[in-house]
Amino acid sequence: MITVNMHEAKTRLSQLVKAVEERGEIVILQRAGKPVAEIQPYTVPAAQPVRRLVADPTSKGKG
């Protein structure tokens, strides 16, 4: 895990992203010594099934 303040992160953003990409590092961004954000490797979410709306057979809609 890498911890950096906001100023350093702005200066070294390319290096930090490279560490995340190549080594799987997690970067914690701090402001005034307090963690405020995290940069971590992106994982593609698993495919979600498509849910379709189905009319409620008990409703008395128009039509």
C-alpha cells in the first residue's frame, strides 16, 4: 500500500497509476494527514442478468 498527500499525488500521478496497474498496489490519498480517497486496480464486474419488468396480473391497468 502506498500513502501520499494530495500535492505529491498530483506531481506523481502517472507513477502511482503505473504502480496500481503493474503491481496491483493500492494508493491512499491523504489531505492534512487524513485519508480521503483510494486508487486501486479496476476489476470488471461479473455480467449481471438483465431483469425485465413484468406486468402485475392482479393490477387493473388501462388497456
